[in-house]
Amino acid sequence: MQVYRWTLTMALSIVHRATGIALYVGTLLLVWWLVAAASGPAAYAHVQAFAGSIIGRLIVFGYTWALMHHMLSGIRHFVWDLGYGFKANEREALTWGALIGGIALTVLIWIIAYAIGGGR
Amino acid sequence: MSATDTPKRSMRTPLGRVRNLGAAHSGTSDFWRQRITGVAMTLLMIPVLVIIMMLLGRNQVGAAQILSSIPVAVILLLFIFASAWHMKIGMQVVIEDYVHNEKLKLVSVMLNNFFSVAVALASTYAILKLSSGV
């Protein structure tokens, strides 16, 4: 591996895996949230207290980005699976698209969430 | 595994035994399911985000009311089913790429299956419980 010059597509391939692993572990939070909703007001209040804390918000923000990035990066892989987008400029465009798109969607989702009062 | 278990005397040619099976010995089924579940989650992403937005800032009573509605429950069940399958396959690929000790690999793949099924079942149980209103 050391003999290769690092490229954006290589780095993003690692990020695709890393976000996948993060999303895998993060499903524990989703399970906690759903089970708490099914358990009752006290359990749900715990989840809300955690999700509303600074650490909680950072984790959920990170989770939002991991999900959006992994989805767009996955669509990029899907395009490649279908046999398109292998030219150098197309590869770069798809990769930058996933990178910038993931950040943009994350920010957009959080703006909407705060706008409708989720930040309370 | 099946390729090595095949008896020495066989009508099948060596090429026939390995054709379409690949390194995972199970063919392309996981590859294909990984794509199906990925596409499914991409299609479900907007409804799922809308549901999460609807739940923001509500207490348990409000959240339970939304989660128990049939379209919401079905969308979430589909998303959970696709997620659990997708992440099980994805993590198995990671394990097969980086864990080279056969015993450790076996244990890791097994734990990965347990974890993914547990996530799917716990979430499904919670949604069904909310839907039945018990």
C-alpha cells in the first residue's frame, strides 16, 4: 500500500468503510430509542436527555453525516457497479459529489430539524 | 467450504465446482442483497427522515402515537429489515478482509450475525409493541 500515491477516491473508499462501521455501532442508539419509546415515559425521557445533551447532539450530528455520506458514497459505488463513471474526471466528480453532498445534506437536515423546533 | 468437501470422484469439472462461487464460497448472493438493501434504504430515506422530524421534541406519549400508526410502522420495519441485512453483509466483508485467523474469523462472523439479528428483532419488537398498544 505504501507505494501508492494517495488519491481522493482511495481515501473516500476508507471513509465509506469507516462510516459503515460507525453506523453499525450506532444502531445500538436507534434500538435504545425505539425500545425506550415502547417501554414508557421514564425510559423515553432518558433517551431525550441524552440526545439533547451536547455529547448526544454531537453523536447524532455525526451519525447524520455518516448516514448521508455512506448513502451518497454507496450510490457512487452503485453507479460503478452498473459500469458507468470510470473516467478519471467522472470518478473525481462522483467522489467530490458524495463528499460535498454528504456535508450539505447533513447541514440541511439539521437546519430543518431546528427550524421545526427539534432543538428545544 | 463446499468446494473442498467435494469427493474426489465427481462428474463435475473443477471449473464447474467453483464457477460463480468466488472467494466467499457462496457466490454473488451477498453482493446482490447488499445492493438491494442499499437501494431500498435510499428509497426509504426521505420517509424515514420525515418520521424522525415528526418525532422531534415530542414526549413519549406523542412519539408512541406517531410510531403506532400503520404507515409509519411499516416504513420503519422495512428500513430496519434492510438496515440489519445490509450491515450484516457489510461487516462480514470487513471481517473477511481484515481477520485472517480462521477461528477468530469464524467467531467474529458469528457475533456479527448475532448482533445484526438482535438489532433487527429488538427494534421490530418495539415497533410491534407500540402498534399493538399494549
